Amino acid sequence: MEESVPLPALLQDLIDNAALRPSSPAVAASDGELSYEEFHAEVRRVARWLVANGVEPGQRVGFTAHKTAASVIAMFAVMRAGGFPAGISGAELTERAVLQADKFGARISIPVEATGLHPKDEDHYVVAFADGSEIAARAVVLATGARYRRLQVPGIERLEGTSVHYSANVYEAQQCRTDPVAVVGGGNSAGQAVLFLAGYAPKVHLLVRGPSLEANMSRYLVEQVERHPRVEVMLHTEVTEVIGQEVLEELDVVDNRTGGHRRLAVRGLFVFTGADPHTEWFAGIIALDSRGFVLTGPEAQEACAYPEVWDGRGRSCMTLETSLPGVFAVGDVRSGSVKRVASAAGEGAMAIHFVHRHLGHSAAPGTTGTSVAAGGSDASPRTRHKESAWLA
């Protein structure tokens, strides 16, 4: 790092507004506790590295990490989120959201598993749950997210959670300080994990089944991965077997061009092969794209299996609305969405706005529905009765 590299205003703001002051207690770090002065120095060290390597605020990075570097990156990644100049963890952000929702009267049931969705009548839908209960509602917002894909090869199940992982964090990386590891995947998540793990492990094998990294990985990541001295990129390579009883000992991999097998002696396997949306419980009811994500807006209306449900509505499908009027999708489960927390939260707020507009088209109990001219769209003015109830 060059000491002469100036710090952008945002990085300086991170230093000046970190949730620590000289009187603050020591910070727990992966390899001990840091004083405020040490934390301050660490932030500056990482900040200069970020600037020197052309990293933009909000961009995820992987690098040689120690002490609080991971915490600094976490703060850097969310520092543009209003109200969190020192960063915030996902768990804490979720907890705050739950408390705020409760404050405004939302009823939260945990744990429940939705198993079905179907129309009850012209103005209501029924959501069924695994315990046999049902809820009837005039509008439904789907925010079911997506799950990471598991690698389906012999021997992997018994080692999942010990030597086989579907994420890469500091704790897992610390277990790899003396042994080689392998990463499966060819996208940005895999590239970021490789660079992060290379800061701990003596050797990182990146296993990619395709012919190149450029197909699914950002150029800046490709360049860093290819020039890292502890990273070996193995193209056209797939895992065929995971070998080991208590811990991972070897991987059997195959070259998918020649069929030739070889063994890799590794002690950790990190899998980043994409995600599948949680949409199986309403497949066939709502229009999905080719990957199983929920279609919304004009695409959803065009793909609707029951076009008659839109007859007489007097409006077109709204931006976050699915192929069923009054059913909306937000976040990772939605086709074409940006897979980021800030985007999902914004879509959630937009969806509630659209819910109110949907309710304004139909009569709630004891009210009169709003008359709207045919051919309306998102830009058309809407009238909503304040007494319109969301639930029957």
C-alpha cells in the first residue's frame, strides 16, 4: 500500500465515525483484543488497500485479512446505507426490523412454513401452512428468498458443516491456516471467497466446470484471482467424490473434456454454485421464469396461465405484481431483482405502496370500491379508502 494514496471522503468518514472512541473498550478480534488506537490503525491500513486496488464503496472484496479487517470490510460494504456510518450486521438489522414491524402492529408468527397459495374468491387468497392452518387475505407479498445450491456428490453429506461449507467467514477461514482448500464455482461469490480464503490458506484451488472465468465473474475479480500467487484456477473441472471420515482428506475431480480423474489433498471445500428460489410451494399457480424465480410486471401478465383473472380489473399488472392480481413478489425470489439487502428492503416498501393501490380497486367490507378507467397503469392516479382492510 502506498501511504501517499489519499482516502476518499467516505473512507475517512468510516474512520472518523466508527462506533469507537478513545474511551471505548477494547474490540474483540479474531486474534485477540484491539485498543481504539489499533482499531483506528487497522481501518486506515485496510482503507488504503481498498483505494490502492480501485475498490468502490459497496463492492465486496476478498483480501489478506487479519485482526478486524473482516469487520472493516463489513462496514465498508454497508456504509452507504443511511443511518449506519459504522456498519451493522445482518442479524442486528433484522432484529431492528422485527421490532419496528411489531411497533406498527404487524403480527409475526415464527416458525411457520407456507405450503400453498390459491384464490378463495375474486378478492381473497388463501395461504396454507404446514400445521394445517390457513390465512385468507386480500393481498399477499412473497418475500421467500432463495437457498444456496448444495453439491450433490458421494461422501459430501457427512462432512457438511465441518469440512464442507456453503459460505466463507473468518471462523471457517481460520481453520485453514495450514492446509489447502478448494472452492467450487465460477461466479462473483466464488471469486470473492477465493481471495478471502487465500489470505489464510497456503493454497486455494478454484474448481470451475466451464471454459473460462470471464463468463460469470466480474473482470476485476478475474484479474485478482488469476494473479494471486496462492490460487490455482482449474477450468473444465468438477468434483465427483468427497473423501474423508471425520474430516475432508481428498477430493476426486474430473476433467469434463477428457474424463481424466485426479485427487486433490484439501482440508476444506467451499461451494458457491448459485441459489434456487423458494417457489416450489406455489409453482403452477404463479408465473415463473426459466430458473424458477417469480415474474412480475408486464412479463408476469403476459405469462399468466389464467389471463381471465385480469379481465375487468381496469388496470394492468403493476411493477412488483405477479401474474395473480394482488399477489406481489420482492427480494431475491423475484426474477431480475438485485440480490442485495438494500434493494430487497426498497422493493418491500414499494410493494406495500402497490398493495394499497390494489386494495383501492376493490371494495373492502363496508366500503365502496374505486372506479378506474380501463387501461390504467402504475402511473395512473389511484384512490384508496383508508378503512380498506388487508385481511378478511
